[in-house]
Amino acid sequence: MQRTFHAGFSLIEVMVVVAIIGLLASIAIPGYQDYVKTGNAAEAPANLANCRVQAEQFYQDNFTYVGFVCTPSDARYFDYAVQDQTATTYTLTATGKGSMSNFSFSVNQDNQKSSVFDGTSGASCWLTSSTGNC
């Protein structure tokens, strides 16, 4: 009687490998998504800081904030607006769009900042992570 040898993987071995890959993916994917959101959220504070400088330059030239518009050329993840605009006051806002819809940042003429970072509120600063760190 002659024995034949079959090379390859059994179905159980393949399923164990699939289960391990699934477990690793379930850990890695949410971490990666948080990392991407943190990177995308950096756009808003940078553009708001730049718009704030432009608002002060506008005020120096016109002695009023009325008529100032914040339009960053590299806006991808946020919509920008100037609210509560008077001759001596304004509030700049960045509101997330798409996958960044749980994010918003604002700053006024007195440099008072507030933010919502993926649902976490920061009353007096621009949050840089979902842990609530400024």
C-alpha cells in the first residue's frame, strides 16, 4: 500500500489566520481613523489663526471689521464664516464637513477660543485630540 502526501493548508488553519487578521484589523482601523481625523482637524486652527491676522490687518486699514471675509484657499475639511460682525467685534468659525462633521472651532476679536473635537467640547481652547487636551 502506497501513502500519498498532500501539501497545503487545511480549512481550519486558513480560518485561524483569517480570525487573527480580523482581530488585528479591528484594533488598527479605529486607531488609524482617529489619526486621520486629528491630522485633518489641524486645518481649522491654522486657517483661523491666519484669518484672525487678516481681520486685524483689515481693521487697521478700515477701522472696522464690517466687510471682512475669511476665505482660506486651502480649505478642504471645514467651512469658514465670519459671524457676529460689527465695527469692533467678530467671531470666526470653522465648521467641519463630511467625515469631520463632529468638529468645530471658533475665535473672536479678543482671541477667546472654543472648539468641539469629535464631540468633545473645549470651552476656552482649541482641542488637539479627543482626550480633551489643548
